[in-house]
Amino acid sequence: MTPADITHEIQGIFETVFRRKDIVVRPDLTAADVPGWDSFRYVSLIMDIEEHFSIKFSDEDIDALKSVGDLIDAIARRIEKV
């Protein structure tokens, strides 16, 4: 699965979690760029992504996430291990 494929798939997850259709998922997107991105939504986002891709992030993976690009990379690494 390519980074573009992952980006396309997580677009819908972001729209659902944040209840917004105007979010454009891109690698440089951060929590500061999305109104309403709080700890509850972050946990929901991670859980929905884990369920969607049938993966589980480690604590280290989650701690390292600073942008959507980091998230895409973490998803790609976990998919390779499945």
C-alpha cells in the first residue's frame, strides 16, 4: 500500500472523527491545523485507524506522531508487519 493509498483511506476516518468534510489530509497536517483536535478526538482517530487497517500502534509509535505524515509512515510500517 502506497502513502497515497493510505492518505486516501484515512481521509474518510478524519472526516468521521472530526465530523467535518472540509479537512484535507496531507502529510504536513498537524493537530494545530484542525479545529476541535483534542485528546479525545486523537484517541478516537488512532483507534479507528487501528481498526480500519487491522493494526496496533506501540506507545513509541504514538509518541513519535507529530504530523499526519508521521501517521502515514507509522501505518505503512505496521501494515508491512501484518
